Amino acid sequence: DIQMTQSPSSLSASAGDRVIITCRASQSISNYLNWYQQKPGKAPKLLIYAASSLQSGVPSRFSGSGSGTDFTLTITSLQPEDFATYYCQQSYTTPVTFGQGTKVEIK
Amino acid sequence: EVQLVESGGGLVEPGGSLRLSCAASGFTFNNAWMTWVRQAPGKGLEWIGRIKSKNDGGAIDYAAPVKGRFTISRDDSKNTLYLQMDSLKTEDTALYYCTSVGDGPKQTRYFDCWGQGTLVTVSS
């Protein structure tokens, strides 16, 4: 199985900060990498697919990059509604696997 | 509006069975690949399995922890996805989500719509 490792596991940031979350795959997955946001008590929401494509309706302050094994999710100018847990996920092969999550908390 | 609504969760004893349903609306269900994802209390996301559309062969894949115990199926006439769970274990306790699978460039796939989830608790 392909292991997905996110870092950091959690971070504290202030509104307006730039936040970068990284995700590393245990083998090359080309650009088969997606990012999700999950708020407490809610279902996950797709933010980025195919490593860098912004899902319709998602604010442009979210962006993704990377290819192969190393990927990043960047949030420019963090907004109060962005405090949540973020997951990366590879869809290169089954079993589909997720990173362990990165919790973004208010500093 | 695309909508997925799960149902069928509840409390079941270890070794028991449960069938979850996911009612889909707002998109062409019979053309869609569908998945089940679960989340244990306070934990991360775990993929359970996926069923392709009949047009794409209808193949079903499962994660190792549930293979041989869980069965994914679909009824395209009812726009409904199912998850039959047998031989349940305490570690199957989780919130179970169904998702639709989007199709991106170069056959990249992603989970673009999620239901609200249905809670399964396995306990004696």
C-alpha cells in the first residue's frame, strides 16, 4: 500500500497567515493527489484535485502543487473559516490511502 | 443539487450484520463510480472500497481490513449504493460516508461529493 505522510500533524496560526502543509507519498503517484478540508462534525470537502486543480467553489487562497512523491497545500491569508483538519489522499492505485491529517488551529 | 444521504447505521453486537444505504440525487448515478469511506471516533479517514459504474465494468475493490466481510453493491434503478457489513468487529465502529467519484484530467479520480455519514457502533 502507498503510505501518505503529512506534516505537520498540527499547527497554530493566526488569521492572515500563510500556511503550508506538506504531504509525502511512499512511492511516486504522479499527480494523483487530492486535498480535503474537514470541519468538526462535518463531512470532508474536496479542495484540490490532481495535485493543483482547484475544485469549483473553493476560494482561490487555496492552492496545491507537487508531483511524484512530494506535494504541498498552501493557504494564503488564512481566514477564520479555514480552521479545520486537512487531509491529503492518493488516487494513483487501490487501496486509496489518506494522510493522517493536519489540524490547523487558532493561535 | 448533488446530494448523498446515508442511512442504516446503529448499534450492533460483535459478529453481527448491518446494511447501509446511500441514496443519491442530482447527478447521473448509473454513470458514477462510488466509494465508502469511514472515520473512527477522533481518527482520520479510511477508504473501505469502491464500485465502478456498470459502463466501466462494475468492478469492486475493497480495503484489506474489510475484504471478505463487507460487500459493496449498487441498484442503479433506485439510485442507491449499499454496504453490507457482516462479521462486524469493535474496530469497525465509525462514521461511514458514501462519496461520488469525480473524473479529472488523465483519469485522475477524487471524491467530490460526500454524504453526511451514518454512525455504526459495534459493541456488546
